[in-house]
Amino acid sequence: MTFNYLKLQRNGPIWTLTLHRPEVYNALNAGLIHEIREVAEAAQIDDEVRVLVITGEGKAFCSGADLKSGVSDPNLGNVLRSIYNPMITALRGLNKPVIGAINGVAAGAGCSLALACDYIVAHEDAYFSELFVQIGLAMDAGSTAFLMQSVGYHRAFDLATTGRKVGAKEAKEIGLVAEVVSGADWAGKVHEVALAFSKKATLAISLMKLSLQRAYNQDLAATLASEAEEQTILGYSEDFAEGVTAFMQKRAPHFKGK
């Protein structure tokens, strides 16, 4: 496999996927999303792989969708169904543990990508933001389900409707992440966690992963479909157009609620 937007390091049973678009804070474009999905699907069928680590190059984990590259289809629901949702489904359904090594900002769809991981280790300087509302959109790429599973309805509503930054310390306190690691210990701790998981009973973990998702009684496929319906509507809204324009002009948006 060759990649244009990510790096893949294979170290025995540990695969480390590094998002590699540091010039745009590892923002997601169609190419990067496809490559993440390709790695997940390859890991699924490779018996030697025991754990997949996802992290980002440079200062950011993932800043979300690459708005500056434009939208390929004005029907955002179609974009989710054809591009984003298959990536999330591949990661969430992977029969091995997925470790999110969140080295910096995880915002918008980048936050969804982080929360799609099974075990999250955050750098002390990392933060999370469901900033969809700031450009007039609802959450997507699974965040609707993942936030509810992690923090419950009222806190999820807070994070969704404010889009506020959640630092690593708060993220651990509210249950978004498992561990917070200082800069000096970062690389060593990520490797330690990955190595520990690589030595665990992978088949048992894969079945527990599936069972936990079922036990929550949350149908991810239905959630993904619902998010796509919402974005289909919102993608044509005046607020979304204003949100993107304001983002480009680096000013506060003036939403009209339509």
C-alpha cells in the first residue's frame, strides 16, 4: 500500500497510522479519508496485526473537514454516506483494538475520528471540540452516538451546542479519554499502551468490542444515516454558507436560523 496523506508504520503486531497533512492541521479530505479506511480494512484481514494506533503529524491530531478545499457535493448527506461513514464503520467494526493517540486538537469530524477509537490517550496539550455548530451544522461522522456513549445526554448536549474546547484534563474527568500524558512521556506511553494491547487476547477483545457496542443498544448505522439526513438539510442552509464564509474571513458568523 502506498499513501499520499498518511504514514503507516508496521512494527510487528502494531500498526501506527499517522495523519500526514500537517500544513492544514491534518484536515480530512476525500483522499485521506479513503486511505484511513484502506488501512482499517487491511488490518481487518491481516492476522499479524493486533492493534491499530491512530495519531497526527505535527501540532494537531485532526482539525476536521478541510473546508478550504471546498465541498465536492452540495448534498452533504451524500458526502457522509459515500466518504465519511464507510471510514467510521471500518474503524468501529475493526476486529482489533484501535488506540487513539490524540497529540493535539481534535475538532469537528476530527473529534469524531478520535472518539471512534476504542481506547484514547491524550497529550496534555490536546483538546476536543465538536465545532459543527459554529458553521451551522449538526454533528456527524458518528459523534452523535460516540458523545452519548461517553458522557451522557446533558453533557453531550452541552458539548454539541456550544462547540467549546475541552482540554485533556476535563476530557479525562468526563470520560472522553482513558489517559492524559505529559509531553516528555508521550511517545513512550503511546508505545507502552499499544504494546500492552498487542499482547492481550485479541479475539476476546474483538468480541467484547462488538458486545459493548450492542449492549449500549445504540445502532451506529441508524445514527450515521440520521446524521446524513440532517446534513443534507443543513448543507443547503443559509447558516452553513455564512458559517463557511465567516470561517474563511476569520470573523464571527452571523447566523439567521435558516
